[in-house]
Amino acid sequence: MANYDNFEIEDFLQDDSFIDWIFHENAESNAFWTTFLSDHPEKRTLIEKARAILISINVKPHDDQLSDAEINLRVKLIQDQAFRQVPDKQAPIVKIYQRQWFKTAAVFLVFISIGFVAYQILTKQDNRITQDVLNKLVKISNTSKKSKFVQMNDGSLAVLTPGSEMEFPSTFKGKERNVYLRGEAFFEVHKDHEHPFLVHSQNMITRVLGTSFTVKAFKNAAEFKVIVNTGKVWVYDQKTKPTAEKKDVVIVLTPNQQVTYNRNVLQFKKDTLMHPLLLSKEVADKELNFTNIPFSTVISKLNVAYGIQIEYNKQKLGDLRITALLAEHPLNEKVELICRAVNAKYRFADGRIIIEEDASTNK
Amino acid sequence: MEDSELWDLFRAGNQLAYTQLVNKHYKPLFNYGRRFCQDREFLMDCIQEVFYELWNRKEKISSTPSVKWYLFKAVRLRIFRDQAKWTKNEEITDEYNFLVEFNIESKIINDLEINDLSVKVKNILNALPPRQQEIMYLRFYEGLTLNQISEIMGITNQSLRNLLQKSYKSFRAEWISLLVFLPYLKFI
């Protein structure tokens, strides 16, 4: 240990064992410094000053602070991910409400909820994310090899490509409809001018009122993309929240345009597609309005347009001819219309679209 | 409840204890990571993955003297490892930024002499290079021990001490110049 007899304040400020004593008191260091002080009473003021300086060292908070609501949301996401029920064959089946932790957790939750609601009422701030917390988030991961069809409660639809996942509240509440996407999805958003629909992909936000577009935002990709089929879409970085004065930070896209967001340099690049998209209005009017066309052709056109695979009985339904104007309808209505035309039923199961002949009418 | 108790409960599979740990440490981890990670979403992904892995490996994890230290180490490692994956094609350098601005809580300081001194300490801290600032951040702000800091930063105890010596050297140099010039400045 150093010879402390000639120490000045600045020497103490650079002495590791002195600093350790200030920050991590323990019996050993206490004993040493108590003895030292009784041997060198003249050093007491020096040591007290050095101590005052050390404990007053603080750090200016980073510009980017998490709000409590954001933390709550993140904690919730971690919980959801960790506690996702994985069926365990060996474990005896105990009903969830009989488990001790559940009872404890239930009581706890009631308290937390009361506190949370009270906090909400008292503060009434930033209720965008908190509302999504109160409102259970539905998480859909597509680990299969086919695109999944996803319906949201506002009537909006998404086609989620393999290897992607998205989260959204079971019921949209509040001013905005917030959806979180990792990977790629095509969206057909139900029009609602009062409630903008926002797709969050890391810090890129795609904001629409009611249109169709694709977002590509795979976690490890250097570039994110947004491609517009119909309507108008806004894309921006969440750090630069658009305001009336700062409109230029927002990229506005119209049909058959795309924006590429380079994540390394945080820059947007906008360009127009060489070939119009199949689901853009001009092409859809030609391609998706059918007059006396075999059912199988209609299905394959839809499959190509949406990148999905509609399941149906080809032998029984394939050759039936139908007439249907589908261009202007969202995917679920398209399916409904063609089913009506051939007297079939459809159902959505686990992201798949299945068309079956109606057993009752066949007999 | 103490961290160590929560930690043991969590290792036994207690979901509430786990949630409390996440709740308690999320913000300090974010505040620390944000200083060298520019992408906040990526950072939050890293923190989430650390916690997720923790839950999945809970049977294999041993007890720890400091939960905070354990988590800081895990998150820092994850950020640097995943960042490297992204920037595979780019030149790998040892350099990184650590954005921090040290402050002195003036409430505690009311003595004029130590007030002057503390301003000097602040200036010196703010002039250190990133690596040394990270050490100071962990030491003075997060109150971690030198051993814990060297493990978090993935450097040997010896190189940590060398870095500290460097800091102290700049302390000394700064100090002398300040001691020489400051008294005169007051009279100007």
C-alpha cells in the first residue's frame, strides 16, 4: 500500500484502495482507514474533502432516455418471449391457477394493475405505447416455409413471409394503430383516417391511413425497404418525429415507388419501380378482374399477387368458371367473393387460407 | 429483496423473480449500452436476447456475487459480438465511442476549495479517451470494482491497471497545468 503520510487531496483521488474504500466499504478497508485516521488526525479534513469529491461525481443522462412506458413494453416483450409455453411432456399437468406462483402472481398483478391505472390517470402522458401494453400484444412468427396470412381486428391484413415475425395488439385502441415487424410483410390496411396505421421496424416507421404496401426489414440486413402498391405512404426515422415544420424528414411514397433505408448511414433513398407491381391499381384492374375464367386460374393469379398458397380441391373446383371483379377488394374479400361464386366455404387457419366445397349444398 | 436472492429464485424457475430482475436492470443496461451503441433498437434487441438466453439457461447458471456485473458483461459482449457480425466486410478496429459527460453534483459540495477541485476533476474526466471514460463510468457512476470492470470490458486486470495509470498520468499533467495557471486566471 502507498505511503499516505504525504498525500494531498489529488493523490487520494487517484488511489485505488482509497476509492475502493469509498465505494465498497468492507470490514478490512474500514479497519485500515480507521487506524490511519487515528494515527494521522491532521489528514481527516483532506480525506473528507476527497471523499466529497468522489461521491459527487455524476454523469449527465444520455439524450436518449427510455420512458417508463417503453420500459414496461420491453419488459413485457421479454416476459412473453421467455415464458412462451413450450409443451413439456414430462411435467405433470397442474392447472395454471393451482400453481403457487400463479396465485402469487395474480395477487401481485392486481396491485400492479391498480398502480398502473392510477399512474396513467395521474400522468396521462405517452399513452401510445402503454395502451399497447395494457392491450395484449399478439405475436405471430412465421417459422414455416410458406407465407402466412394475418388478420388484425381493424380489418387490416398482412401476408407475413417466412422467417418474419410481427406483433400487434389484439384490439387496436388509442390514436394510432401500432404494428411491430421484423422481416418482411405485405400489408393491406383498412382505411381509417382517424387512426393512422404505423409499422415499426427498428427505427424505421411506415405510416399510412389505408393502403397496401410491403415492408422488408430483416434484422441483419443492411437495408430496409418499403414498396408501395396503392395509396400514399410516409416513411421516416423514429428519431426525427415529423412535425409540421419538419416535413422534409419524411419520405412520401406513391404507388410503384419504393424507398431504401440504409441502416449504416441512416439514409433514405427513394426511387420508382421499373415494372409496376401486380397489386398496384393499374395492373390489378387488368389482372384481377375476371370474366368467365377457370377457378384454378383465378387462384393462381391471387397466389402470385400475394405470394401465398390458397388450398383448395383442384379436381372439384378447378374447372368451374367464374366472373368476379376483385381488383378493388382486400385479400379476405377477394377470397370470399370467389367462394361465393363457386358455392364454397373458406376458412383461415394458422395463417393458411383453405377453400372447401360446401357439403350441405352439394347434396 | 436483494439481487442475490432474486437471482437464486430465478434460477429455480421463479418467473416473478425473473421479471423483477428484468425490471430493475433494464434501464441501467440501456443507459450504459446507449453510450457505445448508436442503434437503440439493436441495443434493445441485444438486451432482450441476453435476458431470454438467461431464462433458457437458468438451470446451468451459477450464483453470482453481483447480478449487475453479470448483466453488464453479458450485454456488452453481445453488442460487440453482434455488431461484428453486421460489419463483417468492414475493417475491424479496436476503436469505439463512449459518449459520456461527467458532472459534479454541486449539492454535495459547498466548500469553495473542493468546489474548485471538483471542477478540475470533472474537466479531466471529460478529456479522457473513450476506453478510460468507460472505466470511470463503471467505477464512479455504477460503483463496480476494478476486477468486475476488467471482466465486463474483456481485458486483463493488468491492462486495466495500465489504462488507469494512463488516466492518472493525464490527471497529473492536467493538475500541474491547472495548479500553475488557475490562480492567475482568477486575477485576470
